[in-house]
Amino acid sequence: MLGYDFPVPPHSDRGNLITFEGLDGCGKSTQIERLAAVLIQQSVPVLVTREPGGTPTGEKIRQVLLDSSTHGLSPMAELALMFAARAQHISSVIQPALAEGRIVLCDRFTDSTEAYQGGGRKLGSDPVLALHRILCGDLQPSLTILMDSDATASVERARRRNRSRATPSGTPNDENRFEQENRAFFERVRNAYLVIAAREPHRVVVVDARGPAEATHQQIIQVVQRKLKLAANTT
Ligand code: TYD
């Protein structure tokens, strides 16, 4: 991983929030790990975190949200729980890290809610964006990497991964509730993501995640390098 030139962010009380988005099984976790390794090697202060989760309370909420033994959760209750976990995450993890000048790499953020609850569950974008303003102070990532992938292939990959990880239903490792949704659900999620990207091209960069992991990694490195250099030059 040598040869990437990431500047150490200038001393500042504003780090950068970089979020990763995409369908289940698109390969986000691998890419975040690889990017974090490169940044750490360049002595860039990094914090890796995820949603739903990222705090002790958030991880409990995650278990309720993702466990396939959670039945009959209404879309609005699901939306509220996503935001409850996020509000806690922002106040106790993300904001303090940004205040220290860190680069926060967050696996999913409010775009996931707009895509999954707004698009997938058909709640629309308005309640999501309104709650984001009220509960999250409208915190916007400096950069969002949307890993675009084929819905069927991604979800199959996520299902296989979770099957191999899962202990019998109802235990904490069962994170299958969303993967049980049908293809139409994931097509709506993907479309909602693409609408967000078209609406906010200055923030959201779409990366083709259908090829080999190494090719995706190279695209991400270029995008992040451009962003961080720019941030360093403008602060
Ligand atoms: P994640 O652990 O990122 O799953 P994967 O590694 O399979 O991509 O996310 C868990 C699930 O939670 C995923 O199916 C998407 C869903 N989710 C929402 O529906 N809304 C949200 O706001 C967030 C953050 C996640």
C-alpha cells in the first residue's frame, strides 16, 4: 500500500466525516478496512465506525433492528430506531472525533435511512430529511462513497456471509432481517441511492463496486485523496 500521498490534516477542530453507502453485500466493510489501513500508514488520524451501532446503546438498537426474530416492526418504528442510534452515535462518537480533527470513516449514515426506509420501505425522503435536521443537527458528510452494485448479486453475497456467521436464530449474530427482503425492495433501495447521488453530486461519489475488490479500492483511494488534499488546501 505504499505510494499514496495523503496529507496529515491541518490542525483544526474540524475533521472530515466520510461515509460509505451501498447495498448489503456490496463490499463496504472490506473497502473501509483497506482505506483505513492506507490512511493509518500515512499517519492520518482515523476513526472507523458503523451504523446502526457505533456506541453501546447503538449496538443494542442494532440487534433489535437486524435480528430476524424481530417481528412486526412498523416502518416508522424502524425509522425512529435508526435515528435514535444515530443521534447517540453523533453526540458520543462522531462529533468528538471531528472536534479532534480525525477522519471518521462511517459504514452507513443517513443516506442508508433515505434509501432503505425512504425508498425500500416507501416512507419517502421527507420524513428522513426532517428527522435528520431535528435529531442530527443536519450533520453532512464531507464525502460519501456510494458503492454501486447489482442488487441480486450483492444480496446473495450478504445472505451467504450471514449464513456462515449466524448462530441459531435469535442469537446476537443473526443479522438477517433486511436480507430477507425481496429483490424489488433492493431495487428500490438502489434507485433511491442513485437519486441522492444525482441530487448531491458535490458530496456523493458513485464508485462501481461490481469489479474486483482491488479495482474498487483504487477508485476509492483516488476519490479520498482528492478530497483530503482539497480539504487540506482550503482550511
Ligand atoms: P450493514 O451492517 O452495513 O449490512 P451489510 O454489511 O450487509 O451492508 O447494515 C445493516 C442493515 O441495516 C443493512 O441491511 C441496511 C440497514 N440499514 C437501514 O435499513 N437503515 C439505516 O439507516 C441503516 C444505517 C442501515
